[in-house]
Amino acid sequence: MEYGMIGIFWTNFILGFSVAAVIGPVNLTTMRRGLDGFWRGFLCMMGSVCAETIFLTLAVSGIILFFNDPAIMRWLWLSGGLAILYLAIKSWQERAPANLSESAVVGNPFIAGFLVDLLNPFCVVWWATVAGSFILSDLKDHSVWVVYGDSFGIVAGIAACLFILLCLAVWAKKHITEKIISKALKLSSVALLGFAIWFFHHFYLSWYV
């Protein structure tokens, strides 16, 4: 039984790692902060991990299923889009520091990572469907605390993937020029703007579809 539970943890770890590897607002924000220093990127990553832990708690308790309500999802699309739009504008306004060892980002990176993850409707849908189905099936055979421990493998997998992406961003910062970093910042803001528009599009569709 112990071996089986360990196997479930690592299965969940791979699941979390895989979903975090897909390019989206969360990993883009983590890498963006990583260009301004390891600790800023690490705090941003930890903000995302805290948000994922909240989703995990809601999924184990079954509360996450209520977020599938169309009215709730509609406002998640709007609030998530606004949060990402704000980050896109701030990223566009920033420039690479003259001294690449100094940080150029103002604001709290932990809060940025936390809000981008928490207000991301795709995170809500994923936890309520894919991850939720794994957790609910596990609850049939095990206690809540055992399932919570096993399911934390999902959060651990997400954290591991974000940490690898963060390290890649920090490594890149040390081996590229200020000009390339400035272009990377602009590219990051354009990508975030694209996600914001996508969120607003879904918000618009939620009223008419």
C-alpha cells in the first residue's frame, strides 16, 4: 500500500510538471521576474505555488467544483484578464538595468505570481476537471489527509517546472547583453498582452454563448 501511495504521488508530480511546462501567464511571469534576479523570480514562483496550494485544498474539499458555474467563470475571465493586462503594461514600461546584476522591477513579485495564478481561469478549470477527477477517485479509497499528501505531488511538480524555468531565465540573464534583455522584456509584455486579450475574448463570449 505504501508503494502504491508513493506511486500516486509521483504520478501526480509528473501531471503537475507537464501542465506547468505549457507556456502561459504563470510561467511567463516567473521567467520575466527571473530576468531581474533569482530571488525576485523565486518569490514570484512561491506566490504561484501558494495559489496552487489553495486550489489543491479547494479541490480536495470539493469546493472547487462550484467554480465551474458560468457566472463565476465569467468574472474570473475578466479579473484574470485585467491582472495580466496590468503586468503586460508594467513589463512594457520597464527597461533592462544598466547594471545587469541590479533589479529593474518594482512591486512585490510574490503578489504578482500569486494573483496571476489565482485569477487564471484555466487554473480553475484544470483543478476542477483534470486534477479534480484524479483527487475525487482517490478519495473513494483513502482518507482526506492521505489524498491531500498524495495530491500535493501536483503542486510539487508545478513548483519543480517553474524552478527550472526560473533557473533558465537567470542563466540567460548572465550570458546575454542588455539589448537582448530589453527585447526579451518587450516580447514578454506582448505575450502577456495576447493572453489578456484571450481572457477578454472568453469574457465577451460568456455573455453571448
